[in-house]
Amino acid sequence: MMFSTSADATISAHGESGLIQCIENWLGPVNPPSPHGIGDDCALIIDPASRPSLLTTDSLSLGRHFHLWTPPEKAGAKLIKRNLSDIAAMGGQPGPAVLALLCGPDLCTDWLKAFFDGIRNTCLAYELPLVGGDITQTDNGQFSAVLTLTGQAEKPLLRKTAAAGDALFVTGSLGGSILGKHLDFIPRIKEGQWLAGRSDCSALIDLTDGLAKDLPAIIPEGSVAALQLDRIPLSQAARKLSEETGKTALEHACTDGEDYELLFAVNQKTAVNDFAEDWLSRFPDLTLSCLGHIQLSDGKSGIIDALTGDALPWLDGYEHFSNQ
């Protein structure tokens, strides 16, 4: 149960100070002692490596990113992993994080504790300290959490650095994430770091809003992405969902979003087969698909079918503030 009419079972019974103390206890070793963790106006962060810094933020809202029936541990884990996926997309190493909670006074304390269990366990798995944050009261029945995550990277990989002739690769399989992957995905931290350590990876992004929406972000001006549509890796969930919706599995793979896989470009000087062999030797349990290439445009833009030259029929993935 997430919300309750019994005051004794809700966070209002603790007050803000008491709730902060509960959160410190729930986080355990993930929260270092003040001034490096909760307890002062700011957390003191020391980076002995002095590498280029990364900073990202992402949110989790009831009714949008999870539902009342979602296990709270999985909701808490998802908040952390959404941000970790952003760090992975830069080839970075995650650093300290801060968390803001916006919750109604009727939120059940037991539910929030389980939510923090998911946060703590995920932070421990990725050696991620959570050093502070904020709590704000909203109306009954409402809950959102916002995480701000830092990171470091020796050579951050960017989106807008690919070139015509580069090959396009994607990890894992795509589509149908609503059937479970949106909660159970694995941030590709190690894979992103490996790509950042190579000289031939020219651009990198993580797939959060769908291939059709995210891929154009790494296509240079005056170019298109020419895809072999039969090489797009369709998940079993996409195939299953297509039976329910009437959409093709390919459309789901291109537009569903929340795949949290890595999409990247590899310099044209590197042979596709050579790169795939390197990948297999390093990540034998994670499939890799070469989708096609970036090519100079003759007036077209976006994504095209490499066989026909036709534009991809689906132009958008997930879009906030739309009628989806």
C-alpha cells in the first residue's frame, strides 16, 4: 500500500526531521557521514582524479514512470538506473548523487522504506554514494522523486561527433519495455566506458525515447541514417505487444522508448566485422547489432530504409506533453 488514511502509518507521523533521520538509516552505507553526506547545507565532494565532470538529472513520477502496483523497490531502483544510463551514454564513471522527494503527507512510511531499499541496493551495486537532497510536501496521493547524479570521464563521448560513413550499432534488443524492461533494465556503464576508451567510437547516446526519436540526435547535418530494417533487434516483448496492439514489432522497437540500450557510431576506418569481434570478446553475453551507416543526404533528412531509400514511416518516439 502506497498511501494511507491512518496518520500513524504515513510519513506525516515523523515530521521532516524525523523523516530525514529515517532516510539516513534506510540508506545506510550509501550515505557517507557529514560533511560528505546528509547533515550540512551542501555535501563536500572531493575528486582526487580531477577528471572531466559530468552532471545529469532525471525524475520518477507516480502514474508516469511507475504505478501503484509497481513494487516500490523496483521504482527506487529505476530512479537510480535512469540516471546511470545517462552517465553510461557519456562513457563515464558515476559519482555522488543528491535526491529530492515531492510527496503527499498520506504516503505510507513502509512503502517509502521499501522504495529506499531499492535505491540503497542499486547504489551499493554501482558503488554510488547518495549524499543529500530535499523533501517537499505536495498534495495527498502524489509522489515524485528527482535524482541529480555526478560523474567523471577521461574522454566523454558526445552525440554530435559522428560523420558520414560511420557505422551504427545498438546493444541488446528493442521494444515492448512496458512489459517489464522499463523496470528491470541494466545500465550499460561498463560498455559505455569501454567505448569511451576506444579511438573509433565517434558518437554515443542511450535509447530512452525510442530509436526513431533518439537516433536523429547523433546524425550530423546534411546526412541521414540508412538502416537495414531487418537488422533492428526486436525483443520478445515487442513481438508479444504487437499481438495486442496491432502495430508491428518493428514499430514498437522504433517508438516504444525506455529501452536504455546504447546506440553509437563507429568510425568508417574500422571494419564492422573487426569491431563486432572485439565486442564479442569483451561482452559475450550482450548482443550487438549493426543497423546500417550514416550517409550524405541528397536532400532527405532523418532515417531512411537502406534498401528502398524511403523515410522511416515512424518519426517519433515518446514525447512529453503530447497526447500519447
